[in-house]
Amino acid sequence: MNDTRTLMTLDDLRRILSESAGSEEGQLDGDILDTEFTELGYDSLALIETASVIQRDYGVEIPDKLATPRELLDAVNGSLVTAG
């Protein structure tokens, strides 16, 4: 069976964060991979909305307690590779 889902990129995550939780212009620019979501201005409610969008778009459950964009991307892409 050929899985047509593609891996999530940092740009995909930036778009989802901006769309689902809102962000100020430039807030997600640069190297944010290891910056904690709280430092980026995202609270738990914003991350719940983000997880909901990721689940809808990628079919992946997001575990609780992910602190950084890198951890979130690793969780999503790890699930996609395992499922594929």
C-alpha cells in the first residue's frame, strides 16, 4: 500500500501555528526549532488548537507535553513514518 502523506516541515508547522493560534508578524521567523512554545507566546489552549489541526490534516495524534517545535515535528513525522 502506497502512503501519499508527506512529512511535516517547519514551514508547515509555522503555517498551522499562525492559522490556528495566531501569531504576530515575524514571531515564528528564524531558528525556532528548540525554542519552547511558551517563549514563542503559545499557551496550552493554543497548542490544543494546533494539535487539532494537525490531527485533522495529518491524521496523527499529538502527545501531551511537547515543549518545542522540534519535539512536535519529531512526533508527527515519527508517527507518519511508522504508519506508512
